[in-house]
Amino acid sequence: MERVRTLIVGAGVSGLASAAALSEKGDHDYIVLEADTEIGGYCKTVKKDGFVWDYSGHFFHFKHPEIERFLRDRMQGQRIVTVEKQSFVRLGEHEVDFPFQKNIHQLPKDQFIDCLYDLYFRDEAPIDDSFRAMIYARFGRSIAEKFLIPYNEKLYACDLGTLDKDAMGRFFPHADLTDIMRNMKVASNATYNATFTYPEGGAIEYVNAIASAVAPGTIALGEALVGIDQKKRVAQTSKRAIAYDRMITSVPFNRLLALAQVEHDPSMFSWNKVLVFNFGFHKKGRKNVHWIYYPDRDVAFYRVGFYDNIFDTDRLSLYVEVGFERNASVDVAAVRARVLADLAKVGVVDGHDLVAEHSVVMDPAYVHITRRSIEAHARLGAALRNDGIHSIGRYGGWTYCSIEDNIVEARAVVRG
């Protein structure tokens, strides 16, 4: 049986950042297991017919300058741009700046009055601790029902009443009445990702930068974790048994519990799927936009992103996201036909010839953060840590976080 000090499961950002942090300490006694045949997790990049797409829109926004320096120092020769995000919400024939709740004054007069009236006279006492109740209590009925409820239901593909009020944490753009009134006169639409950076080679360039700090020969591709004896600290892979002192894993938490045969109620953990289409067209489309959000239920997708406006390339390059319940059967061909029709309906394409495409189903995509999942993760995660298993990242932590957050967490586990 092989033995290693640290066994890392998953060669996405979290796993590679853990390995890089160990190497920085001079500790090369680790193995990184990756079930796929290439690194990156959901940060993979597809290059096709001159288009550069990611599995989904992965844009980087940094709060920690030292992390950005770490990455850029390992991306010599790569063109990286810093972009001021321009994003909008589309409601029927009208479009307002994002965040919607700060820009209701851009709506037609009657809709604006409805939103402002319901905001002012809202009942600020939420009926429960759910995400849905928080939205109504903070913003009133009209803002909730025009955008925040339908959009997030399309994204999460679930009843928002089941989600915890802080399911999106700092990523939810809160605003109070004063902020909203002030924005009518002096626009301030800053959000956590008001600016973002992006490399010309796609998100995989950031992954490659992290991987360049990983010890050679320590990444085992095409090798899946299939079982864990947490008391003996032995992992069984698709190829071998490995004894470890400590495990750092970004495997989705519910799957980790199954692999370690931890007794739990599977219904405590739920999630959605997202079908992502990447489309390349023969000519340029609209300029000066990076995201458009679509709450309307008669439009298949909830968000469209414009790659071509990052580097101002001469052909329209999109990613389009469609949410599904976790148990849904996804008919990619049928959804593709509807998505292309809806892109024309909302005016994103007009006489554009589709010349290249790619699609991927992300499963899981967004985890559902509920009161039950928070309690279960805290309790079961602590028990796993007692046996040397650290579950991290968006899926291992069963949380909503940024890519930079994953790097910060990985470094903290290694150093702690």
C-alpha cells in the first residue's frame, strides 16, 4: 500500500491551490487525485474555430492582491485585461442596469411607481428565515416579483422558500431605501464583481498558473476516489489503495459522505443542474455589455454572457445558461432549439449565422444552501475533520463562493 502525508482529491482550483500551498512550505509529500483526464474542474476552457469559451462564465475578481500577483507571475506572456462590468436586466421590452433593485427608476413610470410604493410600505418582518421571505421583507412585492423571485427561481430551479436567507451571502446585492433613492440621482452600481480580470486564453490559464506551482509528478489524472476508510485513513481509488495522514477534498459533500459511508439523510443536500451553451456567430453583435439577466419565464435562459466584448473581438461569442432541477432529464437538442429561438426573440442575435458551438451540463451547478444543509455540514464536517478529512471549495463546503475564496480556503487549511 502506498502512503502519503496529504492526499488531495480533485484537481480543480481548490485541490491545486492546496498542493501549491504545500509546495510553498517545502512539503512535496502529497498526491492529487483527479477522476477526469485533465485538470481544471469546471474551470476548463474550450477553443474551437477561433472562439475561446469556458465551461461557464468564470471571471476573476480579487480582494487579495497577493493572490492576484501569485497568478500573474505565473502567466508570463498571457494577455490579461481588467474590465469594468456592464450588466443589465431585461424585462419584456425594457432594460435596466444591474442591480435591478437599485435602478427601478429606469423602469416605465407605472412600474417604477409600483416598485417604489411597495418598497416604502413593505412589511419588514419576514415571515420566516427563508431566502424568499428575506427578498419580500427587504424590497417589497413589486421588486421581488418583477426580478428577484423569478430570476433566482430560474437560476436555482427550486422553491426559494426552502433556501436559507443568507444562501448567497456577500454575493447578493443588498440595498436599502436610502441606497435606492440615492441611485436615482447619482448612479453607484458597484457589486462584488464590478471589475473582473480575464486572460486571453480563457479561465484555464489561471488553473495552469496554479498548477505550475505544484510538484511535478504528483497529479494522478484519470484516477477516481471510490471509497474511504476514515478510521484507518485509507483511500481506495480506481487503481490503488493509498494510506494518508490527512485528506483535502473538493468532492461534493454529499458524495464524500457516501464514499466515507457516513450515516446521513441524503435529503438534506440538494442542488440544481445548469446546461451551458457556448455559441460563436459569424458577425459582431451588441457592444458594451458583458451580462444580461432574463427573469421572464417565457425565456429559456436566465443569463447570457458576451465573451466577445471582453477583448472586443469581431464575432459574437456567447455563453447561455439554463437551470434545471437536479433530477431533470436534460434534452440538449430540444433546449438548444428553444435557446436559439429565444436569443432571436430578445434581440441578442439578428441575422447571425451560428458557426461554432459547445455545450456542457454542470451537475451539480449551484448547491442549495438551506437551514438543514448548514446544520448538517457543520456537524458532519467537524466529524470528518476529526478523522483528518477536510472538505473544501464550493461543493466540498456546500456553499456559494468565488474562485479566489477557494484559493484562500485551501491555503488556510494547509497552513492551519
